[in-house]
Amino acid sequence: MKTLLFLLCISVCSATAVPLKNAEINYPRFIKYSDYDGVMHTLDLEEQPDTTLLEDIYRNPDNNRYLLYTRDNPLVSQTLGFNNTNSIILSKFDARKPIVVIVHGWLSDKHANSNIALTEVFLRKSNVNVIVMEWRRLASSNYVTATAGVPAVGRRLGEFLKFLHSVTGAPYETMHLIGFSLGAHVVGNSGRQLGGKVARVTGLDPAGPLWNLNRDRLRSSDGIYVEAIHTDGGVLGLGIGSAVADADFFPNGGNSQPGCLTSFCNHERAWQLFASSVTYNHFLGRECSNMLQVSLNSCRGKILNMGNDDLRKKGTGLYRLNTQRSYPY
């Protein structure tokens, strides 16, 4: 119960259009947004958590599914089971190849556009194992409940990867964990469960509401290199507006994106930009001294590529870049 109460706390600060570092945005209780189909959704930050579901998730987190895609089965997945050695040995998983783990966000499942697009671009780019983790049962609950259950889901993913390592010998240094929205905090907790040993952790517009001062959020120690791409970090944005990683990128300032008229569009642009970067590696971020420079587009520091699939990537700092309104951006 103490954990739940902590997750529901929001500290109040002055609202600002400039992304904040280590501060909690004063979100209103209700955040309304429209998806690509024009369907309106309401996020209620004071909604009561489903304690029955949470207790079950913490007792039995194996509702998650681990779906393997390779170049031999790019469209039809194979299910890998936690503590099920045969499911791994008899699958097309190849421990000699890098491992890309993709985790969707709130109100999504294995069919999320982010999962489909990222699986396709990674398999087209190189011969890798792609594992899509579906956590639909919790992700389909109300936002407060899903937020409270993220640490348990993330830890279980970490335990699954530890099991995968023990069965196949697949090195942690060949693993890249990628999460969108709430999924970004899931992969953060997963990397933390593995002692920060995985090569890369990438947060695609990590969820903002209830997360700015949350101790379970994505952070720089969750992997050897941790990167975050912020695209909807404004006062009413769905993404976190603060720096959380080794390297934090703020495309177009990190609040709104060219061609987008809704918060949902801004939010999803993070995975769209990342998918494009895997193919082209063409986004050049310029380092900024502070968040004001990010907002004013006055950054003059060193250059670091945003995104891509480089498992040996390194970098630290805040970065600004400008993109176009349509693919490849």
C-alpha cells in the first residue's frame, strides 16, 4: 500500500513550456487526448487503482508474453516461456545474434504500431532476435493501475532475460531494450533487475504523468548506455519533460512535432523517429548546456546521433535537433 500511495503522489510546481529537469509538472487531474483514429481518451490521474489486479500482478507476473521474431519468422511469432527451456531451445532464437527487446505502452498489445514498425526495421537492417514483450493485461487497465504495476512487470522481464542468458549463454552486452511511453519505464526496471549490464536501454518518450519524481522511472544506471527521446513533454504532454538518461534528445524542442496537431501524435513521433534512425542513422543532435537552450534552439555543443542500433554507442548530455514533418523526417 505504501508503494501505491507513493506512486499516486504528485508534487506541485509552476507550469512552464520549457522542459524541466528533476521537477514534477503540475498536471491537471484529467488529460484528454485524441488518437490517430480521432477517438478521444481521458487519463484520470486520481482514478482509484485496481488493487485486486495489482496484487495478482505482483504475485503472478507471468501474464506477460515474450514473442520471438527473426528473419526466419518475421511475421508469425514464436512464444518463449519463462522457465520453459524447451520453448527456447526449439525456437529460432540464436544466441550468436544480438537481441532487441521491444515493449509497448499503455492501452496497447502485441499489435501496437510501434511493435510492428520497430520489428520490421530491425529485421530489415540486420540479422537479430527481436523479442516483443506483451503486457496487455496490465496495460489495458486504468493509467494509475498500469503505472503502479510497471516495476513488477519490468522486474519480471529482467528475470526472463536472465533465464534466457542462463539457457543459451546470450551475453547481456548484446541486448538492446526499447520501450515506448510506460514501456520505457518497464525496460528501465528490467535493466535495473539485471544490474545495468545490458548494452543499451532506449526510452521512447517515457511516460510523464505520475513519473517525474517516481523512483521507479527510467534512469541512466539501467544499462551500460541509456538514451531517451522526448517528443511530447509539454505541460499537458503524455511524455516526461525532464532528462532521465545518459543522453536525452529533444527533437524540435521536445514538446510538439512538425505535422502534429494532437498530443498523441507528438507522443508517437518518438518511436517513428527512432524507427527511421535505425534505417538511416541521420539525426544529428547538438549538445545543449541547459534546458533553456533546448527550448530556444540555441545549442552549440558537440554532435551525437539520435537513436540507431549501435550496441556500442556512448554519450552523455542534453541534445536538440530539428526534424521534418514526414518520413524519414
